Amino acid sequence: MEHAALPLAHGSSALHTAARLQDQLLVASNDLDRLQTLLSDACSVLMQRFGNASDQIHVLMSSQGPLGADARDREACQLLMQQLAGAVTALQFQDMASQLIVHTNHSLRNCADTLAREAFGDDDEDGPSVLSAAPIRPNPVTQSEMDAGSIELF
């Protein structure tokens, strides 16, 4: 941003502080972008691994004979499938976390843009500054926990 278009009422110390705050807000926003990518990648890998485990359990269950001597093994496989279903349900937190990250990221960018506009004026060498839109809702996710329900695994 060009400092020549600055209002005269602002001192250089205030401008320096505003620039530093804007940089910190943008760094935090970039960190949230990286966190979003890491979270998404980790959840994708976990879902793939749970799918592979589920497939292996189905193979074990179909290779067993009629109930009898293998009844304990079949019951253990069914319990394991329930545990996997619970783990997949817990992974659904990624959607809520992603919504919160995007919301916070928009808030930070709006703060950084507003701060820049107020501190440095509306115009710079590239023309009028663009202000990121503030989030419409104060909180995109109201759910604070996950409950396991009846779900079909894969």
C-alpha cells in the first residue's frame, strides 16, 4: 500500500501499528488456510483407511462358515464394524471445523481490509481498495459435539 494517500490526522506511529496489525491478521488468515488443508488431507486419509478396514472386515465375515464355532469371530467383526462406524461419525467434525475456519478466515480478512482502509485511505496505486465482505452470521456452526447414530459404513 502506498502511504502518500494517508490522511494527515494519523501519526506515523499509528500507521506503523496499523500496518503491523494488518500483517498479523493476514498471517493468521494464511495459517488458517494451511490448517484447513492439513485437516482436509488428514480426514481424507483417515476415511480411506477406515474404508479399507471395513472392506477387510466384510471379507472376513463372508469367508466364515455358518454360525457355530465361528460365532465369536462373527460377533467380534460386528462389534469392530460398530466401532469403525463410530470413528467415521467422529470424523464428521471436519465439516464443522472447516466451516469455523472459513468463517474465522473471512472475519480476519475483513478486519485486515477495514484496518487498511481506515489507516491508509481508500485509494492506492492500484485504485480503490477492495473490502472483504464480513461474515453474515456470527457463528456458522452451532453444534458443539457429535453424537453417534445409526449410519451405514461405506
